[in-house]
Amino acid sequence: MTAAQLPPVAPEVTATLVEELSPRLRKRLDAAVTKLGARPTHRDGDTVTIAVDEETDLRMHAPGGVVATADAITCGCLLAPACVHRAAAACAAPAADPAPEPAGQEDPTEAGSAPHADGTAPESASSAPESATPSSYGTASAPESATPSPYGTAPAPDAAAFTPPDDTASAPEVASPAQRVAAGAVWSAAAAVLEAGVEGAGAVAQAALLRAAHTARLQHLPRAAGAALAVVTLLRAARAGDPSYRTSDLVTALAELLGTAHRVGTASGAELAAVRGRARRPYSPDGSLRLYGLFTEPVVTDSGHGGARTWVAGPDGRLFTVGDVAPGGVGRALGVADRAVRLGESALTHRELGRAGLAVSGATVSPDGRLGAGKGVKAVTARGAAWTEPPLAALWETPPFQQATRALRATSRYADPDVGGSDLLFLDVELRGAVRDPGGTCLLATCDGGIPVRLTVADDDPALAHRDNLMLLATAPGTRLRIIGRLVPALHPRLALLACSHPTGEGTIDLGFDRLRRADLPVPDAHVHPAPPEPGDSGAHSPLHLLERRVEQTVPAGRATLGMLGDVSAEAHRLRRAGLPTAAGLLTALCASAAQRARDAFGRLLPADTDGFATHWLAAARYTSAVSESLCTTAWEPRPEPAVTG
């Protein structure tokens, strides 16, 4: 049995079932989840049956596809309903996405449903409905014992002592007392996960996070609720040995969760609105649009989804996407590219749209540029434009440094959800040949301003054309191309190559779908040789990784492991010598906090300061992210021209 074979379970249902277990059964819960995962399942309509043993069955009733109440999970064992099997089944199943919004919202499963640039599904666990009520999934309510936790090292605001400002008409809006309590519960649950690490954050710790997520959702904090669900999903993937799991993803998710919970208590006005988040990225009317195709890229996610995403641009340079992504993997991605786009009456396929145009009326657009395909949207085929013709040519006129700054701002790991923009760069480059770096072989090129750029493979799946095309282009140094790539944050300029002009100058190449041939390349110039990377090409080897490593080490094994590292003064000294005194201070404070365990008058260990440690860890995580992004931006600055002597 896999989690995908079980129906999603509402977060509060899982939390309720775990909370109802006795302390003895809670200790056995993780083992029960593992054991249940090896048992066969059978689906009959809305009911999934799990064979607990040869004589006992457990049933999960999911009308509408979601297990919405605790009573919907029944077990035939003698201890039911107080058995461990019901809670284990809920913990083994995926956490349900929030309940859908009221009718009238754009259906995100239509044309604009492509996953985001990082490969996640469009409607993931990171969204939750603002208008949710206790009956959204079931009737479970938040625990009465939820209390605010410290935000940093200072106590959280006392909800009972909260006094609204006298001039409510002019004062900026602040979080309500109930929202601060909910944010405190989220902080406490996340800090407990950080304290225990992946190895110790079993089903009980995950249930606490799910309860906190439910409470946050009821208090109209969908961003915090979604972040909590994302952490639970990653914890389960890590503990299950999912090959798609990456520690860096959980680091980012935990820092986002802790940071959001902290900011609820300090933000006001527009910042508070961003911290609260939105239940779902709404589609808003955008009238009539004249669109010009740019390119089409395959989309293959770690979750097994596949499809295509076509990028188009408006006369003003705004970028939009039309996607078709569903379960099916790379095979579906290759097939969908030649299917008609689901947008109005257009009969264009995705690959054709990437080189043609559309006239759309009644358009609806999400904040991240996805085009909706509601019933009121009309679209007909129109003339496209070459990359060298207006209005598309203007995309390549913005200096690379400005493009990189914009892309990094739009795709920052901790950017507010409503920040728009894309992570695409449009560059004119001259190819220099293949080079090797720690990430493997890539293609070195030079763009405007003398900036050396490493062009990497967007997807290494052998069924796609990315790798073969890049290796073929590497054999043609001196070739000038107009390219489109996705920014890869690094200490040196780096792009995932998505599309390029044809080497002969006629048409364009979708590098994930179209396959170049050697005959397409220009005859090599005998006087042009592959140029090795310049000494500065790889970027400054910043010792920032010394702090990043400690931040990441905490997540798999928890605070105690970091506390056993001992003296880190040598690493702190290296950071100070490199001009990073703040990083040195954060590293020292983080490790000292991890190792600190006070004793009482009788020599007994006192409980660890989980909130203090979480504060130090969050500061280090956010600092390393900010410095890395700053170094990435700096790497795209134009190179100074060599001085003329004589």
C-alpha cells in the first residue's frame, strides 16, 4: 500500500484521532503506520478497505474524495474505536487540501493549471480557504489548550490583555488576539519538529502540526496553514525514503512556517495581509488580450505529473502561461505537446501556440500569469511574431543584470505569495563550449556585458531532448544565439536552458521537445576554440556554506545533534576573515543554543529552550538565504571593460 492508494484525510481528523489515543498507543503509532503501509487495500466506490490482518478490516469512507470526519474511519478489531489502527490509517494517508472556495471562482483545473516553476502542483497544500469553518471537512475543533508561544526570545502577546487602539479609523490593522494564539500554536508545533528533527518527528508531532494548521485556517491564516501542511508532507516523504525528497526543501518549508508564524504577531497593514495569505490565488478578469507565442516546455514533476506549459507574451511584455498537467509523467508530457490547448475555440496545439498568436476576450488571469479557461473565455488563432520582431524583441533589450534581479525577486524562497513576475531571462549569447563544474557538464556562453553564463539542462530525463541538444550546441563554439532560460540561483550566473533561436537563424527551438541535428549547426570556424572558464566565472567561493551546512544538519536529526558538534570557533573565524561577521555570530549563537541545557538545584536537566533554539535557527536560515540571493544578483553585474594601455 502507498499513500496514493488512500483517500486524503482532513488535517483535523488526523489530529483528533491521534489526540484521542492513550499515551501507550501513541508510542506504538509510528510502528503501526509502517505496518499498515505494508497491508493490501481495496477500493469500492468512495470506500477504501485495508486488510489489517487476515480477520480484521479497516474502512475509510471518503464521500467526495476526502475523509471529512473521524467517524468515517472504522476498524473491525476488538479495541475499536479506541484502537491504534484508525489513527495509523489517517497518518498514512495524504493530508487533504483545503475545502474548495464558493462557486464563482475560476476553475484552476483548466488551462491555467500548470505546476509552478519548481514543479509543485498548482493547487498544493500551501493554499487554504479563508472562509473555512469547522464544517469544511468535519466538526472537529481546535484544542482548548492552545496557547501562544514566544516569538523570538520575548513572550508572545497576551491575548486577554490586548487593547485595540483608540483611533481605529487611522491605525493600521493588526492581527486579532485569536490569530496571535493560532500563530503561537503553529510556532510551538514547528519548533517541536525542529527540536526532534526528521527522525523524531513522527506521527504525534505531525498531528500537532495538522491541528495547528486547522486552527490557523479557522482564524483566516491560510498562509500559515498551508505552510504547516507542506512541512507535514515533506516530513512524511523524508521518513518514507521518498527519492524525490530533498533536505533543502524541508529547510525552506520550516523557515517559511516559523517566519510566517512570527510575523503574524508583529505585522500590520499591508504586511499583515501578505502574512495572512490568500485561500487560493484568485483569477481576475483581464479583458481582451493579444498574445504572442514564445515557446513550450515539458513539465515533469517528482509527484508523477506530466504535461506541457506554453509561454506567451502581451504587447506590453507581460508573460502568461497556458498549461495542461495531470498524472502521467514524461510520457504524458511528450503527448500533450501536440494536443490542442484548452483555451476558447483555438485549435492550436501547445507547440503551435509557442510560435503563433492568440486573440483572447473575457480573459481571466491569476497573479502568477496563468490563463484561466472558464466558460466566458473566448480565444481565436492570430498571427504570431518572431523573437526579433516587436513586441517580443523588447524582451531581449532589458540588461541581464536587471532581468536577473527581477527573476530573483519573483522566485525568492521566502517571497510573499502575491509577488508577481517570472524567473525567465531573455539573453543574446555567444557559445564558448562545454565546461565541467560540480553540478556536471554545462554549456558556457557569454552574454551582453561580458558576463559568462553557465547553461544547464532543464530536465535530465533521457526521454526529453534537453541533454542531447545542449551537448550538441556545446560542439559549436562561436555560435550566436538568442535564448530563453530559467534562473538558477547560484554564486555565478546560471540558467536552465529552455529555448533558443535556430542556429541557422530561421525559427526557434523548444529544447525539451525539438531535437537538433548536427546539420543544423553552422560550419565551425577553425579560428574559434572552446574557451575555458575564466578564473572569476565560478563565482567567489564564499564560506557561507559553513553556516548553511549547520542549518541543514539540524533538520534530519534535530537540535541535539547540532549541540554535539563542539567548538565552532575555527569556522566562525573563517567567516569573519571573509567579511561575514554576522554569519559568524549567527553560527556561534546557533551552536551555543543547541548545546545549552540548564540544570536545576538537584542537578537534573531542565527542558530545552525549544523556542530560543528555533529563533536562532530561523535567523540563520533566513540570513543564508538573503546573502545567497545577494551574491547571485551581484554575479550578474556587467564585467568592467579592460583598460586600454599605451
